[in-house]
Amino acid sequence: MVAATVNSRTLLSCDTIGLPRPQVRWEKNGRTIPQAGARYVMSRSGSLQLNDVQVDDSGTYRCIAENSAGTVSRDIQLLVHGTHNFIVNNFIFFFFHFYICSVS
């Protein structure tokens, strides 16, 4: 499991090697993620960087690597949580809220 905080950047590691070089694609909860987008960037090695992470980014990510020798995949659970600050009698309390997405 990978944990991230709202508005942060996180990396889902899926470094691949092989001959011929594997083609890598990512899915989130069974849906294909574009190789590059407004908030997603896939490295040459296959890892996926998420920028400005939001609670809706929580879920199960699957890295799929494929070449002529076959296909392998790896699932990574991402949990995104937010923080809230409350000021009481000149003290600041930090509360962490965890949002868990269940996958059917």
C-alpha cells in the first residue's frame, strides 16, 4: 500500500526490464490511464508519477508490462488522506482523515 496526502506528489513504482523492452501500461480500478496527462506522468522505466494527488485518486492501480515473452502485472493500493487544522485556545491540533475506496 502507498499512502499520500492531498495536494502532494507520489510515485507508484513499476520499474521494468526485459528483452525486448516491455511495453508498460497502467490501469486504475480496471480502467486504462493515459501515459501522460494533466496529473499523470509515466517514466521511461514504467513508474507512474501522480501530481496534485486528490482523494479521488485512491484506489487499486495495476502496472502491466508486456513483451513477446509474456505479460506480468503488479497491483498497488493507493490511499490518499487529507489534513484539517483546528485552533482551540491558541493551540493547533492536526487531524488526519483517511479515505478508503473499496473495490468491488
